[in-house]
Amino acid sequence: MLRQTLKLAKPTRLFSTSVIARNSVKTPKKFKTAKNLSEVHSEYDLIGTGAQKGEVPTDLEQATGLERLELLGKLEGVDIFEQKPLDTSRKGTMQNPILIDSYEKYRYIGCTGSPAGSHIVMWLKPTVGKPARCWECGSVYKINYLGKD
């Protein structure tokens, strides 16, 4: 009885939604598998080939995105993410801080003191305009900005 009394309106698409949907049709991107770092020009080049039928894929065949970029770099001897430890032979001061290369305007770093391992890890966030001082050992870290403004 209730069903007969309620007339449910058929949902309709608004005209503005139809225009947005029509205009959002884009040409599909062409994916390409880069075999070395020199062939990487965009994120669409970082798609793995996948395994051949009946085989188990290797890490390089199935890796995509940043993982594939890192693996291609390792094959050529390039440390893509620069994971080497910071200089801990000295304490940074405001006049002579420990410089941290970064393509971003900030970086998260973990200070373990000087000499290394003298205190637990203290996480700091130095920015381009503001160096960070460890509240445990007093060492100062400053961003050496390598990016473009």
C-alpha cells in the first residue's frame, strides 16, 4: 500500500554534470616499459612487463612506479633515494649546521647524536627558512634546497 502512495522520482543527471562528464574524456596514456634510467621520462614509463605465461615474475618484471625506479637505479649503481647516513662526526651549530640536501622545502630527519647512537632517535623537520635543533644533543640541521623555485 505504501509503495502505491509514494511515487519515486527517477533520478536524472543534471545538465552541468553531463557537460563535466563529456569534457572529462581524455585520450588514454601510452604506457612503456623503461629498461634503464635514461628511458624514464614520466610515470607512465615505470610499468613492469609482467611475467611470461607459465613463469614466476622477477622483481624487475613486476615492479611499478617508485619501486621500479629504485630497481633501475640500483642496476646502474645510482642511489635514487640517497639513503646514506648523515655526517655524525661533529655536532652542527647555528653558525656551521649539518647540511641536508633536499628537492623539497622540508625534510624529516632522525638525529641519534654525536657520536652516532649516543641517544635515541629524535625526529626533526628542518625547513628552508628554519633550521632544526635536536632537543637531546643540540645538533643543528639545515636544508640545502636543490629544487627549483
